[in-house]
Amino acid sequence: MNKDIQKQRMKRLFIDEAKKLLISEGVQSVSTRKVGELTGYSYATIYNYFKNLDHLLWCLGIDFVQDIVKIYEKDFIKDHYTPEDIKQLFARYIDYYFLNPNVFKFFFFYQLEEPLDEMKGEFVRPSLEKVLINILENLALQRIIKEEKVQIISSLIMNSVHGMLLMYFSKKRRVTEQEIHRKSDEIIEFLLGGQ
């Protein structure tokens, strides 16, 4: 078997096990020793594929972003949009984190070192914000919103949704999943000119 293919398979094995561990127990439970135990390899073997634990965690982050993109990629790439599309986009995004709270905590509460130089290219990916801007630009062409407001509306929606999720997951304020969905819809309607 080709050495590059074998190396990719081994990396994938370690990433997949570390992802399962992070989803079920949280990032604080992810260690090279534990991932090694779960895969049946010595933890030292992991260092043949990853420079350190943060390198492995950055790879997990890239994988999680790809998972999130998959929840909206197919359904939200089209020629014509409505404000309802934005509500549906964020409903799916919010639900992903309700189903995977440890992924949200990993992204928003865990401090990682800067990615390795060779990884910076890998971390460029289609993001939720790019999809949102695409929808908003389409709404501007339909004259539902003003073109010069696209960036600010995008920022306000993203920051509002993330702020509500941060409050929810930090448990700093009691808010329910239903309230977050309702408030997300209200904010989107307000920003798009609804009454």
C-alpha cells in the first residue's frame, strides 16, 4: 500500500476517535494517551502524525467545520432566496450545536495555539458567514434590503446568534432552546425590515 495513503488512513483513525471523544466527553478529555488507547496504538505513535495535541485539535476543528457546512451546503446554494431561507439556515446551525454542545464549547471556550503554518491553508473553508452574505446579496438584488447594509446585517445576525448560544452554553442566563430559535427569527425579521 502506498505510504501516503497509509499515513492518511492512520491520521483519519486518530481524528475520528478524537472527534468521538470530544463529542461525548468534551475537549478536556481528549489526550494523546486516551486517543491511543481507543485506537489500540501507543500514544507515542500519534506523534508520528501530529506534532502535538493542538495539531490534532486543529484537525478536529477543520473536520467539525466541514460537518457544519454539510448541514446547509446543499439546501442553501440556489439562485433565489427569501428571508425565510435565513431563518432556516440559522435554525439548522443552532440545532447542530444543541445536538453537539461539546463542539460549541470547543469552538468558543477552548483556547488553542495558533495553527501550524502548513495548516493555515486547510482552515480556509466555506463558512456560514459566506453563505449568509450570498443570501443577503441576493435579497439586495431583489430590493428586500439595501446593498450597503449586507455586511452589517450579516455581522449583527452572526453576533446575535453566537451571543445567545454563548449565554445558553455558559449557563450565565437561563434561556431555552425554543427561546433562542424564536429570538433568532425575530432578530432576522427585524434586520430584514420586518415589523
